[in-house]
Amino acid sequence: MRDVYLLGVGMTKFGKYPEIPIEHLGRNAVFEAIKDANINPVEIESAYCGHAFQGSTAGQRVLVELGLTGFPITNLENACASGSTAFREAFYAVASGRNDISLAIGIENLSNKFKGALGPDETDLEAKMGLTMPALYAMRAKRYMYEFGLKKEHLASISVKNHKNALENDRAMFGAKITINEVLKSKMIADPLHKYDCNPVSDGASAALLVSKKVAKQVGGRPIKVLASALTSGKYEPGFINMTFEDITNRCALSAYKTAGVGPEDIDFAEVHDCFTIAEILRVEGIGFCNPGEMISWIEEGKTEINGYKPINPSGGLIGKGHPLGATGVAQMFEIARQLRNEAGDRQINNPRIGLAHCRGGAVAGTEGAACAVHILMKE
Amino acid sequence: MRDVYLLGVGMTKFGKYPEIPIEHLGRNAVFEAIKDANINPVEIESAYCGHAFQGSTAGQRVLVELGLTGFPITNLENACASGSTAFREAFYAVASGRNDISLAIGIENLSNKFKGALGPDETDLEAKMGLTMPALYAMRAKRYMYEFGLKKEHLASISVKNHKNALENDRAMFGAKITINEVLKSKMIADPLHKYDCNPVSDGASAALLVSKKVAKQVGGRPIKVLASALTSGKYEPGFINMTFEDITNRCALSAYKTAGVGPEDIDFAEVHDCFTIAEILRVEGIGFCNPGEMISWIEEGKTEINGYKPINPSGGLIGKGHPLGATGVAQMFEIARQLRNEAGDRQINNPRIGLAHCRGGAVAGTEGAACAVHILMKE
């Protein structure tokens, strides 16, 4: 396997764009990534497009807007981890030596396809009976409260942080200066989760250019090395599933650490899949930054703030930035690149060297989840 | 890149199964491939599932039926070439050295999702104005008739051959002993294409196990070497598109020949994407088996029959076997394995050594198509 570098990133501002075709959102993100990487777009050798609901051959429809076709284009789906999966395949296209420049795209327009929150799939009987995503995460939060003494105020603190981080991010949908009290007074969605504990329904697109060492050296710039790309699915466990510790996240992170040759102690910050505030807790513990239950004291001590010990979701995360499913995984790379290049403006972490991106997607009965991806990136 | 072997194949009989969940069709195909390969299923390290309309994380939903999860599972979409794309990614998972055993799955249940033929995508204005797939291929047939003197009887001969081949294939949906006259008397779909010139709407699933040389040697059996996996998309050509010669097919095939180190003269037979009878002509010429226009004499001389010079679609092809979009590309590998192992019964080609699979998918305005895949396989 060859070394792979993240050379360019692009993303639209996340938001609600029911009138804008996904092809145009995608085009804009790809165009920015090409400019950012400073490469000749005709040198792109393959493209991988992650999305969940954008119809057949969506990646091709995006790229033809730029006249960029004639090479292998592949569409990928892994629910909320679709973008991470596209990034991973583009990574391997370069790592395996078959391409020198590969493009990862993440796209999703939800607001012109769904009214309000996404409903459950019609084949998902558990969800149809009420076990929707907010309900599932509410149960996890309740169990975490029971086991470790978590309070609703802790959850609300995560919402306050992520909305605050998003306020400094010009690509974020939902930056806001809110208080713990405002979170607790926002509409109840599924006890103990209030509206501000949940990520908003969003539209948007993101893109990343992955290149070989040869190209990275030729172009110069500020390439970032991809140390590891891990993907897994939930194990088949028809009986007990641990509600407060994510085996799928943990296995995926351990695999990534092993490949990267680094441990959680070496990671300076992380973008994690905070679809709900409780999810941020489960993910930070799952990737081994701290022990189960320890996030309570971390929150109280501000350790996950931008100026804290381990900043989490400096971009605003899914809660603050928005969560256009397929776009999310690649947009995490946008933030990691910005931070590692010290280009993150008022949300800049103090000179970070290594960042981690974690994404989770999908519910499959009998398992803990459909997909989990962890990527580790380092500035050289 | 390491050598990759096709060790096991499975597929359901293609047909109409509106009552059978896609998870069950997929499970049955995977189970057969595992038995065929004679491997321990817990040794599978990754899976790639191709489909177009089966909903979120369909590959995971198939595999959990067998308790086979906990490793990377990725879903891929490239319209009618979705299965070939899944096969390609599984191929590269092994070729790149990251897995020793990878599973490709192709699935599609259309008859419980659509009534009759697939309608155009709602964003596809050209198709909504009448340029549906049958209309598009009818235009190509008309132009081919004008340029080369093709007759409707030539087209009908392809239908007769593919239905006849399917009659000997226990997995085919639509085996039939029909005459040229019966084809010409079947319902007109889009002049000059009659009903029997078109592939039927179908459901089904297919699976293939790809392994490293090490595993192939351990297991023994009759491994087949994958010499090349090529994928491309149509070039951006806003003006003229050649109606009688497929640049996308030709570029893809030339790329595969180059990688494989063989030429069209070395290929003993091919499964090609005969979504319509005229399509078989365009594909056989596109992959360079003969020159543009030459298929007319090939048909007259029976060169594409099972006992002919270059047998085409011995399985019955899409017209005779059926075409459950995502399942088609992987099902082509089922036929190639059966033929190269001399296991094809009454449709067996005389001791073939090298087979080629060609699949095309999707229409994207401004290009010749969304995806084209060509694979070349050889018995060792």
C-alpha cells in the first residue's frame, strides 16, 4: 500500500436548499476542492460519490456538470456513513497504486425529498413501531444516566458547545449562542433528548481530493497524510447489545489506530458522529479517548472544548454544522484539513498535528449498526 | 497488485418474486457461493453489494440473514452496472492486498417496487419526454439499419438465440424455443424493437467469492483467475454521440485487454449487456470482436451461437436469463465460472479458456452513459 495524501477539500454551506438540485450543490463542492488542491481537473482518474437518497448514478450527474467524466465513477451507500465510505474507496484507489488522483464526493438533498425528519424505512418494522433514531438514542441516554449518573445538563452542554463552534464556521447551518437552559427548554423530542440535542435535517455537498506522494510533492501545498482508513459493520448479536458502549465504534477505532501506528493519546482532536448529544459521549468513549462514564467529568472540566484537552467537533459537528447524510463524512475531512493547516479562523485548535474522523450509519436489526468508519490524518 | 481468483459463485433463478424479500434472495445466492467456494464463511473479510433500488444498507440486511457481519460491508450503485461495480471493488479489495477473501453480491427485486417496466427518473426530462431506454435503443437500431443494412430478422435472430440458450440454463427466467416469426409478431414496443427484442423485468440475486492466490491454493477446487477489471463512464460530449459504435464500451474493453495482456482474438466467449437485441450487436462490435457492421454477417453465419466461433451470452443474456439490475453483473460471473469449469451442461461451450463479461449502466445527459464495466477471466 502506498502513502495517500489529502490535497484539497471543498464543501457547500450546509443548510436547507429545496430549490437547488443536488447536481449543483455537488458541483460547487467539487469545484472548490479542485481549486484548493491546485490540480488540473483533467488529471482526476476516478471518483467515488457517497449518498443515500439522491437517485441512480448521482455521482455521474454531479460530475457531468463540470464536464468531468470518462473515467471510473462509482456511487456508494452506507447510510449516514456513505461519505466516509466514498472517502475510503478513493483512499484505496490511490493506496493500491491504481490511481494517482482520486476524488471523493459526498452529497445529499433531504429537504426536497422528505418533509421534516426522515421516516423509517418501510421494511424496518421496529422503527415503524416507534424505535426511530431519536427514540433509540433516548434509550441509550436513559441507560447512560442510570449507569453513570449523567444529567440532562451534561447533554445540553454538548449542544451548547457544538452550536457555539458552528457559529465560527462559515459552512455550518446552525451556529448559535445558546444556553443550557435554552436547550432544556427546547421542544421535547424523545425524553431526555430535546430539539437542540438533535442534529437538524440538512442539505449540502462536500468533496476531497486524494493523491499519491508523487502528486503531493509535485503540487506542493500543504498535503495531509491519511494514516488509516477503517470501516466495519455491527456484529450479529441477536440478544444483548450494550447500550452505553459502542463495540462497533471501538473495533473500528482500534483497527484504525493499529494501521496508523498511533493511539488515542496521539490524536489532537476529533470530528465524531454526534447525531444526538448522547451520541457524542458514546463516540468519544468508543474511540478510546476516555473510559466509559468518564465523559461526564470531561464535560464538566471543558476537556472537549476547542481550547480543551481533546477538542471534539470543532466544526460544530452534526448538531451545529448540519447532517446531509452522504455529505457528512467528507465534510469531516474538510474540517480536519482546515484545522491541520491552521486555517480554521476563530475555531482554530492550537496547532494540531493529528485529527480523527468518526462516522456511523444505519440500523440493522440483530446488529449494533450497519457501518462505522474511522479515519486518521496527520500533517507532515 | 496481487493475483485474484474467482473461487465460488451463486445465484437464484431469475424471475418474478414480488413476495420474496430481497434479503432472502440475496442470502440464498451468498449461501450457494460459500458452498461452491468451499470456504469457512467466517473467513470472509469484506463484502460489496451492488443494487439500484433496494434501499439503505441492503448488503448488511442480506448478510445479517446469515449472521455474517462485523467486517466492512459497502453498498454500490451504478445503475445496470451496479453488480459489476461490486465485483470490481471486491476484486480490488483482494488485489490491493487488504483482504484474502472478499464477497461480491448483486441483488434486485423490481417486481415489488415497480409496476411493469421501469419509468424514467423524475429528474430525467429527456426520458420524461419519451426518450426512454426502449426508444433510445430503437433509434440506435434504426440508425444501424440505415448505415449497415441490418434487418429486423437479424435482431430477431439474437432473440431466438438468447431465449434458446436460456432454455438450457436452470437459473434463467425466460428460456423459450421461439422462431424469428414469433419475435416479429410479438407486441411492438418501439419500432423496430418488439417485445421479444427486450429484456424482461426481473428479480434475483447473485454472489461471487474472490480470493487471493494463497487461499485459492489452500482450498484447491477450480479457481479462475481474474485477469482484468475495467470500469469507465461516458465522456462528456454535448454534441454528437455515435449511435452505432459505443466509445464507452470500446474504451473500457481496450483498457481491460491492456491490463489482461490479451486481445479480443484470445477471448473464447462473452457475456454482454444485451438489454435489447440491438444492444448485443453494439456491444460485440464495441468490445472489438468484429468491425462495425460486421455483426450482420456474424449473425447470418451463426458465429455467436454456443457452438459458433465466438459464443455470445451462452447463459441467455439479459433477454433470456432476465435482468434484475444489480444482480446482472455478478450473475455474468456465475456463467463465466460455469463455462470455464465445463459445468454448463447442455449449453456448454467447447472447453473455453478465457471469458469476458461486459455490463453497461445508466443514462446521463451529455454523455454516452453512466458506467461500463469489462472483466476478463481465465481458467488456469
